[in-house]
Amino acid sequence: MNIRTFLQTTNHQGTLDSLYNDIAQLGQIFDVQDNAAKFTESLKARVEAIKSSVADQSEHRFACIVPATEDTITVSSMHNDTYQLDALSLLKLKNTFDGVQGEVSVEQLITANPDYLLLSAYAGSPDIDKLIQNLYANPALQSMNAIKNKQIYVTDFSQFWGYGYQILDGIEKMEQEMKANPIK
């Protein structure tokens, strides 16, 4: 059929560098290399601003809760989510379950004791506010730093798992929210 195909690289073991490379390739395909380079530079400037903003902060650990229902706790190891992990590292966030493959139990979550819990909201997701309320009220979780310090953050699924530049919007929003509610 002789149809040329472009595959973005951010969704397969991607990083922010993969995003920059994808933009450069799209610039070549559509013969708008200058625009692509300018856009990439604007994204890199945003990345540097985020890094600068958290430069004096220490690294913290997070765990990701997949909102299956308002009443269940499903933990993601984020093992294959390299693009999201690279973006979260801009905020000096380290995946609590780095290197873990497969399911993560609630017991493992409690034992790991992350500083932050991240949830993703999406169209049709369970009631995120109710899920957060249930997490804070769950007696089994009360020893966790993220619960004790009220450090649950909601990400926009489309921003974080859309594998595009919009992830920086989500990171910037999270940065602002974390600064407004620092760990004590």
C-alpha cells in the first residue's frame, strides 16, 4: 500500500528526550523544522523551570493508585511507565515500586510507606473525591506518610498517559499543588 507510518517513541520505554525527538521528526515530515525546534526549546525551558523550582527540595517517594472503584485500592508498580516516571522525576519524585513487576498488594504499599499517593482521573473514572475520602479514612492506611501528611494528588489521565507534551501541564499543576501543601 506504500503508506508511510510515523510511530511516536514516547509510549515505548520513552522519556522526555523521546518527546523532543518525536517533535523533531514531525518537523521533518511536515517541513516545519524551525517551528519544531522552537517548540522543543519552549518545552525544555519549562522543564528547566520545574527543575529549578524544586532544586532545594529533597527527593520523595510516591506510589500510584489506579482508581478502579471508590472502595478498592489497586496499586500500580508503573514498571513500564518510563515516560511518566521521567516526567515525575522532574519534581524529584521516585517510584516507590521501581523495578517491581506485576501486582503490588495493599500490604506492600503500607510497608513501603510512600510520601505521596498519585491517582489519575479520567472520563468515566470512579468518583475521585470519594476515593480520596475513603483512602484517608481507611484504618489500614493510617500509618502511611502519604495519609498522615495528606499528600494525595490527582493527575489528569489524558495529560499523563497521552504520551505528549501535555504531561508538562500536569507536572506544573502538581508542582503548584505540592508547594501549596508541603510535607511537614
